[in-house]
Amino acid sequence: AQSVAQPEDQVNVAEGNPLTVKCTYSVSGNPYLFWYVQYPNRGLQFLLKYITGDNLVKGSYGFEAEFNKSQTSFHLKKPSALVSDSALYFCAVRDQLTGGYQKVTFGIGTKLQVIP
Amino acid sequence: DTGVSQNPRHKITKRGQNVTFRCDPISEHNRLYWYRQTLGQGPEFLTYFQNEAQLEKSRLLSDRFSAERPKGSFSTLEIQRTEQGDSAMYLCASSLAPVLEQFFGPGTRLTVL
């Protein structure tokens, strides 16, 4: 079974400060990992993914995420937060050993509030 | 707009009625997914199509739920004999194999009275 945990319901950060949104996962094999963002009244938008290789993954809007296999984590980061980054962020996982199944499991989301 | 579209955006129905939602994926995408999202939760996988074949169904998808993708393009999700517990946002996403990231539509919000 695959699962993902986002331990923080909400993260508050001042504009211009670095931000981190935490995610941990559990899979039987190796993971595919994703971050999506959801703005109010809009659909989820893909930010970045980890498949294999470099543990630091760069994505859209200046976001990046660090894959840590020993800690089974995939935290989302940005060096300098913008007010426009305020949104709901979802971490998602898919076990690579799925025999072709495509089911992706999402976390419950973390609300990011960037304070001007 | 060449993104994923869903219709209707909102649906209010009475318990026991049948409802049908439509999803139009990005035109060249061969994979299509349905999810359900309730308040305070992330999207929960319901079902997945590769072209017109329905290849995966979640245990969440009871016998009252059925999905089709008859020509490998648009898809419909039907809920029969709706219950108040079916109230949720129903999301559709598409992707082009073997690319993994999914592109989501705006969702259909269902309210069952």
C-alpha cells in the first residue's frame, strides 16, 4: 500500500522568507513523488515531480523539492516566498512497483499563508 | 482554452436522483482519471482509463457509480440513487503516457440534499 502524510495543516511565512512544506511517504518499492498546488476556485496545478536521479528537483514558480530516501521525505521549498504563493499544496505518491497501475495517492494538503 | 474542462461546474440534486458529469481531457491525452475531493481532504482516486479501456477502479467506486470513455476522448461519470455522502467535488485529470504528471480540470461540485 502507498500513503503520504502532510503533518502541517497550515504554514505561515513572511514574504521574502524561505518556506518549507513537509511531506513524508510510504511505498513498498521506490516512489514517484509529486507536488501540486490548488488556488481558490481553480483546479490543481502540477508543480514538480521526482522519478529518479538527482535528489533536488526544480519545478515551476521557483519551487524545488528535496527527496530523502532514508527519511522517506519530499519537502517542498522556496528560497523567497511571495504573497501570490498563498494556496493549498498537495503532496502525492505512486509506487513504482505497481504492475502498471496508475493510482496516485494524495495527502490532505497544507495551506500556505504568506504574510505581507 | 486547451485545458481539461468539466461540466457542469455545480450540481444540486435531491437524494435518490441520478446525476451525470462530463469531462473533456486535453485532446491528445490518452489517460483519464476521476477523483473525489471532500472538504479538508486531498483528491481520492476513483478510476482510470487508458484510451477507452477502464483499467483501474477504486473500492470507493460503489455499484452506484459508473464511468465510461466510449471513444477514448471525453468521459462521463454517473452516480445512481445519490446519497448525501456523495456530496463532494469530482475532479477529472488527464495525462499523456508515459508522462506521469496529470492535468486537472476545475471540478464539478455535487450537493445532494
